[in-house]
Amino acid sequence: RYAIAYSMDTLISGLYVWLGALSFRIGGVAPEENYPGTIHGFSGLALVLPGYRIYSTYQGSYDPLL
């Protein structure tokens, strides 16, 4: 989920799906070593398009302290 959180946070184009411990992504990038963010929702779907367009079911924070 760190890779999905990082890619969504930095608006890297891709399709992202997560359900429990499973996650799937088409596109995106691996997170930087010091990136602390994560996704806190159990399940979700996100589509990030070029031009800073993001469509996501996730409305939470990427903050690791939650």
C-alpha cells in the first residue's frame, strides 16, 4: 500500500485497487525509501490521469500516524 499511497500522493498516472492485504496497480512507481505515507482504508479504487485528474473512492489521509 505504500506504493499506491505514494503514487496517488504524487499524482503518478495509474489504476490502483486495494482490498484488505491485497493490492494491485497498473502504473505508478515504487515509493522513495523515506516516504512515510500509507492508505488506511480497507478497500478502494483510484484512477489517476495525466493533467492532475484523480478519481478515487479513498477520502482519507496518507499520514502514517493515524
